[in-house]
Amino acid sequence: MVQIHQLDSILADQISAGEVVERPASVVKELVENSIDAGSSQVDIAVEDAGLKSIQVIDNGQGIPVDEIEMAFRRHATSKISDRQDLFQIVTLGFRGEALPSIVSVSDVTMETAIEGKAGTKIHLKGGKILEKQVSESRRGTNIIVNDLFFNTPARLKYLSSVQTELSAITDIVNRLALSHTDIAFSLLSNGRELLHTPGNGNLKQVISAIYGINVAKQMIHFEKQNNDFKVSGYISLPKLTRASRNYVSFLLNGRYVRNNQLSKALVQGYGSKLMVGRYPLAVVSIESDPILVDVNVHPTKQEVKISKEQELCELLSKSVYARISQENLIPDALKNM
Ligand code: ADP
Ligand code: MG
């Protein structure tokens, strides 16, 4: 045993990378969330070999100022929160300042970024170290390329699933991000093939159509209800359109895709006896609340959150789904889709 000592920052980043960057899809998630937080209206994602060879994200957001670029890659460095008060009022997707340092500790990263009307920066890092930094002629926004993910963590590389599974995890997360940000135009390319393209015009039904197809979109109905604490709205499938898994349900809490079993149950309850056992609806449910009611600081990936008044929210959801589905049944088939 050696004396207790502080680990050097690169090693510390590599350790925490294990929590944030589990697989290529986690890198895609973190990078796209940064693009969303930067106020982008367009985000273009391209992966090669399910992200193992490369992951590129190009946005037209606010960019990183020249004198802050190195800071962006340090641990717990963020522009999104400053004090304890902010921690209870999170309005951005990121705030922990962990993604970039974690990603660069296990890959080879080149980033070009510029703020409006100023010269930009191009920076190249590998395994947590800066290899090169120069002034660049970039347009507003950020272009980041992550190559050779997990090149220095062979165990992690070895335990990844097949390329197909990793790619579907990427598609899944991009789909959810696109559903939660309908005002952003997203595109996703995999080895040059387009897997998703959304218009970015704020129309949720069009995003549903881009992801699940027009036939599904046609059988999804709008619902909306609110009380003093929450507003729930979105699209739910007619009871005749179901799937064998819960994967086609997205809960978007203040713009963040979250997983929550209680909400899933409440949604299914809203269908009453109309769903067959083992079948699930398709749904995109947006939930808006005061951020104070949501604790997102539960897990590094922030997909699990704690919701105060969760029971009340679940009741609001089942009631509104129930009301909407019952109402649909009263409309004669001949008048539907008119
Ligand atoms: P967090 O998102 O939790 O703040 P990150 O490590 O993901 O931490 O990013 C660190 C900082 O780098 C962010 O707070 C932000 O200021 C800046 N940044 C990262 N990506 C972008 C981007 N695409 N556009 C603008 N700024 C970015
Ligand atoms: Mg981030």
C-alpha cells in the first residue's frame, strides 16, 4: 500500500468517465444535450461504426469563447450553474460539468467552436491531454468529433454490445432528444445513411411521424390537462395501436427525457381495460412544472429524477388519458380524421 494521495486529474476523469460515458450512445447524449443547452436551432449528428470509430455533432449554438475553451474540458467546470440556489432550479440539461472531461479522458477529440462574429478556436485533445490549440475561422457554433472512443480502456471496449445494439441505443436517445425539442432541426447519419431528420418547426406530430412513421402518427391523439403544479400534454395512441414493450413511451419532464415507472403505470391505467395484457401504448408525454419540484441531481446521466408530488402528477396523467380515450370512443368512426 502507498500513502493516501490525491489522484491526478486525468486519472480522476477516467474514473468518473465510467459513470457518464458507458457506451457510444452516452457520448451522443451528452454532446447533443450540450448543443441544446447552447440554444441551437440545428443539430447534425453523424456516427461511424455505431460511434466506435467516430461521433460528430455540429450545432449552430452560442459557441465557447476563446478564453474559456480549456476550462470547458476541466472537471466540474460549467457555465450553467453558479451557486447552491441554482441547483434547485435547473433549467438546462447539463450542470455537472462532467461530460467533456469524461469524454476526452477516454477518446481523441477535436472541437472547433466560435461565438457570433468572433474568431473561433480549434482544439485537439487525446486521453485527457491537450495536444494542440489554434485560432480558427469558424462560423457561429460548435463542431465536435470524438474518435477512437475507449481506446485506452480496453475492458470497456470489450464489454460493448454488437454494433447493431450500440447503434439502436444511439438512435433511441436521438429520437427522445428530438421529441423533447421539436423546435430544433435534428439529423442523424450512420455511416453516411440518414436515420432521422426532423423539421425543427415546433410540430410534435411531425417529429412523431419522422420517428415512428406516418401511419403511427395518424393514430396518435392529442391530450392536455393541467392543475396547479403540473401541465401534462402530448400525444397518445388510440387503444388499437399498441406495442409489446414500453419503449415507445417517452416522458419529457421540463424538456428532459426521463424514465419513471410510476408514470408508465399511470399512463397504462388511463387506458382502463382497453389494453390487452402485455401490450403498451405509444405516447409522447410532456410534463411541465416549476423546476423546484424536480430533483435531477440523482444520477450522473440524469435520466432518473425525483419528483415531488409524484402521486398527484400520476393521477393527473391517468385522468387526462382516461378522459381523452373515452371521448374518442364517443366519436363515430365515420367522423374521425375529418
Ligand atoms: P455541463 O454541460 O454539465 O456544463 P460539459 O462538460 O458537458 O458540462 O460542458 C462544459 C461546458 O462547456 C458547458 O457548461 C458549456 O459552457 C460548454 N459547452 C460544451 N459544449 C458546448 C456547445 N456545443 N456549445 C456551447 N458551449 C458548450
Ligand atoms: Mg453537458
